[in-house]
Amino acid sequence: MTAVQDERSPVRTAPDPSPAPLSDRLRRAVGAPVRALREAPRRPLLAASAVALVSLLVYAVVRHFVHTSMVDMIVYRAEGAAVADGTDLYALRVTEWNLPATYPPFAAMLFVPTTWFPVPFLRVAITLGNVGLLALLTHLSFKLAGWPRRELRPIGVILVTGLGVWLEPVFTTLRYGQINLALACLILWDLTRPDGRRSKGVAIGIAAGIKLTPGLFAVYLLITGRIRAAFVAGFTFLGTFLLGALVLPDATRGFWTEYLYDSSRVGKTWIVDNQSLRGAFARLLHTADPGTIATLGAGLVALAGLAVSAWAARSGRWLPRAEAWGVCCAAVTAVLISPISWTHHWVWCVPMLVLLAAEASVEHARPAGVRRLRWRAVFWATLVAFLSFAMWAAKPVGQAVLDMSPWRQLPTSVYPWVGLCFLLAAAVRIRARRRSAGAPLVRLPGQRDAGGPDTARGRQQAPAAR
């Protein structure tokens, strides 16, 4: 029996009071992929490797013939050069689109090493690095969902890495040379660590220091009862701010008092590239500035999304993969409520799809008499949405998108619709599991569990096979 938390204690892993020395942990981490490959079934592993290799070769050919600007990589390199040369970070403009720096000073400091290499080398290195990060994100997603069986995970990682480059958010991340996969790996690595680790939350704080949106995961830790990890994330973020203020005082002052609030530096809200709720509202209302309506809508979704994520995480006794549902709901909420979420910010589609695939797999394994089609249909619909490039196919010229009818606008906001449906599906899933187990839908003040005392040894999670 696996010890996990109940509704009052959302910890998914037992505390680790005496972690192994760092050298031993590094040795195990380096050797783990080799051991996993040795334990995987040989023929399926070779078949998956062949499929992945063919897919990546086709991707390389397509990449050669489409315009792969890696424009964001150019901006990152310019930010690093501004820090190294002592020039005005937020006055720079690069590329033919005159793009400015939009990240906090701490992020620009991390970009300094990119100035040590020529751009052609960076194009190759960052592309290969992002493919490696896709593999890591897939591994972390499998670990979060607890699926598939351990010996099959190397096969899954290879397949998703090879075929995942065709998911639009991943494809666009590779095309622009973005850092979204790195941020997602930082966050998911932190969230899949044992809650007893004193350093849990550090990676989330660093990610928030690079790009502010990941700070929502500190809120997720807080509302799911992991108070220490939430404060660690908050203090780590504060440390990134202080480091930036120490090294780049003028840039720090400018960013936090002026540039952060100037959305025109980031881009136009209404264009189809923006797959946030605010972007969807702008297109639906035929206006470049959706104003208060979009703000209220995003606020309501923020409250609802965080509530569902906390509800999921605190339902581990009845809900299989409760933590995975909670994390994915928090991630979807973050990209929905951000004023601007470019399509490549939706790389969280990888853990979403892994979670839905796990639900579909369990559903398919049931006896034919009680088998339903729900999660398999949800998985395939979500997969098609992220493979569709629908917003680009429906993109009109210039501002014509603001004149499109609501029905014609549906493909231009495909990710917000997917995100809202995902949150709704999560809420329905949690409610159904609780009701089928005869559990209260929510915990009332002073209400006790029917299962007896809250002890770490007595806590159990719903079996994943249910």
C-alpha cells in the first residue's frame, strides 16, 4: 500500500528526512536513463526509436524549408549582450520587428553566456537542447501521472520526443528558440520532488524570476497545504529580484516601475498569436482593448481554476492521479489568465496529454461491458487541437480578425477553449469520483474524515486502475 496524503494533507510523497549525498544522487540520476533503457522491452523500444528518428528527420527537412527565424533567441542574446556591455537593457531593439526586452533583469543576466557563441552555433545548440528538454518534460509528465508502467516509460519518452515536435506549441517553441520548455521542466521537476525536501520550491521561484507567470505555482503550493515549499518559492523569487537589483539597479527600477505595465512592449493583445483569455475577448468583442470585461473574465477563471486545482490535489483519497490533475489545472489557469500567452506558452499540452492518455488507457483496460468512450474521446480531441495549427490556418491579413463573426473566430482562440474545457472536465471528474466514493464534495469546517485518524501510514490514494 502506498502512503499518500488525505484531503487535509496533500503531500504526494513521504518526507525524506535523510537524503543521500549529492554525489550519490547525481550518480543515480546520470545512470537512471541507461538502466531504464536496459529494462525496457527490446522490440517495442527499437520500433519506437525508428518512428521517432523518422519523425525528427522529417521535422528537420520541414524546418529547413520554412522560415525558422529563432527570433526570440536573437532577443535573448541581445539582452545578454546589454548586460555584459553595460548598455540600457530596456532600450534595445533587435530584429526586423524591433523587438524589445520584456523579461526581468534576472533573466537577462542568465542570457549572458549566449553572447559567447556565434548565432549559427546557437541555432543548432538551442534546437537540440529544446528537443532534449522535450524528452525531460515527457519523463517528468510520466512521473507526475504515475503512468505508464516504469519499464514502458523509456518507450513513451522516445515516442513523445520524436512525435511531439509536431505539437504546435512545441513546434513554435523550436521555431522561435523560446525558453518555455526549460521553464516547464523547472516547474515540473520541483513539483514531482518529495514534499519533505527543504529546497522544494526553489526551482519554481527561479522560474518566476525569469518569467513572472510561473509564480502561480507558488500559489498552488500554498492552497494545497505545502506552506513551506510555497514560502521557499516566494523567497527564492525575492532573491532573484535582489540579485537583479544589485547587478542592474537602473534596469530593475525601470522594469518594476514602468516596463512591466506597458503591454505594448510584449505585443498586440488581439492577434491570433495570443491564446490567452484576454486575446480571445479582444477578438470576440472586435476591439484592440477588451478592457474591464476581459479583466473580470480572467479574474473569475483564476479563482475557478485555482479552486479546481486545489480540489483535485486534496482529493487524493478518491481521485487517481490527483496531483497530476491539480498541477495541470494550475498550469492551464496560468496561461489562460496571463494578459498575453503566445501559442508557444502552451507547451503544458505535453503533461495535459499524458494525463488524458493515462485516463484513456485505464478506461480502455476495463471490461467491455462497463467500458466507456469518454476519456479516449477527450484525449483525441485535445491532441487534434494541439496538432491543428488552427489559429494560423484561420488567421486573416492584418486587423481583419477583429471583423470576423464569432463562428469564424472559434479556430483563432482554440487554446482558450481547450483550456476552459479541460478545467470543466477536471471539475466533473473530481465530483464524480467523490460522489461514487460517498465522500463529501468539499470539506466543511470541523468535518472529520470517515476513515479515522490522519496518519501518514494510514493514508491511501485511489488506485490508478479504477
